[in-house]
Amino acid sequence: MHHFPAQPWSRRVALIWTIVLIAPACSVDVQDGIGPSVPVPNVTGQATRAGDAAEDLEVDLRRAEDAVVVDSTSTNGAGEFLFADVTLGEWEVKVSGDEESDFDSVSREFTLAHAGSLVVLPDMDVNAYGTVLLEPQDGSEMPAPDPFQPILFRWTLPDREVSWTRVRVYDAAGRPVWASEKMVSEQAVWNGLGNEGDYDGRLVTAGDYSWRLKLGFPDDLEARVDYRGLVLR
């Protein structure tokens, strides 16, 4: 899969139509009878930071089913990005923040249902709008939680409308251990009982873990705050 550097909107549209129009007229490779492959941009969008264009951010195109990255690019001076030759199916675009005031990343899922169609994604704002993880602090050590001594996760909500928040805990290998319910809240309580994968229905044991906060917004944008380490004794 190929990608093109993003262009200002007017140039972006012109570029797409130019490629589409000239593709049938490409010269044929007389040696093997096959003409050159012309990648056609068919997924485009813009990354912003509190309404301003966000330049030079990493953008990944991932399969929605398993988050496997199939292509990567960077935003241009206008915050725009393009992906070419994206095939039919369920996809996710992930934009990584690079400033202290940014989310670790934001993502948006989409479906490419028709060959030859152009998907223009809504803007993807990486600004965290004041979202801060309060506790446990990164690298905190504490007793392994149980129903009598749970762990309290706390954070501040962003200064914009939120549809839901969710905490997830992972083991040292990155496997999910527990996830809170999706709700609009500034805290979540974990009683130590896992509810994901091999941990489902089991009390957590001592070891190294990590946790992170994920948020959903009314425009279907999802955001992630960076991981924090957690040592359970």
C-alpha cells in the first residue's frame, strides 16, 4: 500500500482527480505487457490541535479488527494526510500527538464499502483539553486489589463534551486484564477481579502492570492517554 504527502484541500481534490483521469492513459510496459501501477488516494483527513492545523504528526492506517498497521504517513503543513489504494473493509486511522498538551493518540474508524469511493474523515483533534491522570501516579506501588481493598483510578475530564470514559489495566506482556464500564466519570474503582481474556473471573496477583484512560466524543473520535506503570505487591 502506498501513501501520498497530504496537500491543501484544493490541491488535494485536484491531485485525486488528476490521478484518476490519467490512470487509464498510462503507458504500457512493453516488456511484460503490464502498465505501471498508479496509487489512487481514497482516504483523506486533517489533524488539528485546538482548531489549528497540526503539522508533522504520525498517522497510521490500521485494520479495525486487530489494529495491525498497514500504512503510515505524516501530516503536512495544513495538518492533512492521504492514504492511497485502501481496499474495501473496516479501517481505523490513528493520529499520534507529540506535545505535552496532546492526547497520546486519537483514532477514528470508518468503512470503505465501494470501490473507487473517496472517504473524507472529519477533523481529528489531538488536544487533550486539560485531561490529566491523577492517581495512581506512574510507577506507584500498592497491594494487589481485592473486594475489600480496591484501587481507585482518578482523572480530570477534558474541557469539551465527552460521550464516555473507560480505564483499562494491562499485564506486563500488554495483555488486557480489566476494563471499567463506559461512562462519563472522573473515577473508576477496581476490586482486583479481571474481566478480559485469560484474566476473566480471576483475582489479579502481584506483579508489574500498566493502566490507561480512553475517552469517546460525540463525533465518534476516540482518544487515549499514555500508559502509566503500576506495581502490585
